[in-house]
Amino acid sequence: MRRFLSWLLFLVLLFSPMLSLAGVAFPLPTKPGEQGSQVKLLQKKLIEKGLLKEGADTAVYDEMTRSAVAVFQAENGIRATGRADLDTLLVLFRKPKPKPGVTQVPEWYAGGSELIPFGAVFEVKDVRSGIIFSVYRMMGQSHLDAEPLTKEDTAKMKKAYTSWRWDRRPILIRYEGQVYAASMNGMPHSWQSNKKSGFPGHFCIHFAFSRGDSSQRLDADHQQAVLEAAATQWEDPPTQGKK
């Protein structure tokens, strides 16, 4: 279990948009006249941004590097000192926002719980079958509690499961143009707010590191399903037949 969670943490650090510097070599502040690996990292990023020419990563903070840093600072509303201070580096090495449709792996307790507000309607794609249905968030503190939106959506969800059961299945969530990896179970239980859907209760959706309401423990099967979903994109074909 510990080994699994360590591997999960690695993947979340690699893919999560909540950790803006995850997986990026981030240098220490440097200034004109300095030399070494930190300067080289800075120069490589400036080359990537088109502010230095290819081959200019000499590891020497020369006049060309100072000028490139100053230009970047001026273009981004930072005082143009030509020094690669912390404020400049945080902007220069900031991980870009994910493009719409690219699968993200948000952590529940690092902003993931706020991505889909209470009452919001969103789409769920069952990764294995490719079945897509609409649901809305009714409640949920340690994870997301949801209900199918209509009887048609209930029928689609049941088709993915064939019969209601607690099995965890990898899903993608699409909401306001963003796609998130998650896991669902398929057993109607407890509270019901939408009696018109024909779904006798609600079901649970888990993000990375979300927990059970009563146990407050990570569910290894849910987390494994999140990882399975994270390896797919919304437009991908089904990964398996129905299970």
C-alpha cells in the first residue's frame, strides 16, 4: 500500500496543474557575471522562450543573458533589472495552464474539491466502455457525491455497469472545457435529491487523494482507477469492453 501511494504521489506531482512547478528544474536566482549550472538552466529557458539564440547556454551570465532577462521582465510587468531574481524566475518557469481538453489530475485537498461547485452539471465518461452521461454534484466533503441528471443518463450509467454495484471504474469528467481524471462507484446509496432521474440515491466520485466520508481513509481501488483514467484523453476510444 505504501509503495502504491508513493507511486501515485509521483504521478500526481508529474501531471497536476495544482503544482505549477512540478517536474520542472527550477534554478536559484542569479545575476550578471555569475557562472554555473544555475545560469545554464536560466539560459535554456530563455532560449525556449525565443529570447536567446540556440547555443547561447554557455553557463556564463553575460550581456546577452542580462539583456534577454530584462526584455522578459519588461514584457511581463516586472522591473527590468536584468537580474534573474525570484519574482522573475517564478514567472519565467511557471507551468502553463493546461489546454482545454487535456486530462488533468487534480488533488481533492489541493483545490480539486472546488473545481466543480455544488449544483453544477457536468459530463462523465466511463473510460473502459466509452459511455458518456450527464450528472450533477449534489454534495460531498471528502469526495464528490453525484446523481445522474435524467432517466436517460441513469440508463447510460447502468449500461456501463450492467448492474448496480460498488465496483470502482476510471472516469473522465468534463466541466467548462476542462477534463479531470477521477473514479466512480456504481451503487446507488443514501441521500437522493433528484427523484426524476430514476436513480435511487447518489454515487461517489473520487479525485486523487480524496477520502471516504466515514473512514477518512484513501481507497486504494479508487486511487488506482484515477491513475487508469489519467492515462487517457477525452477523445480516446474505449480501453476495454464492458465489465
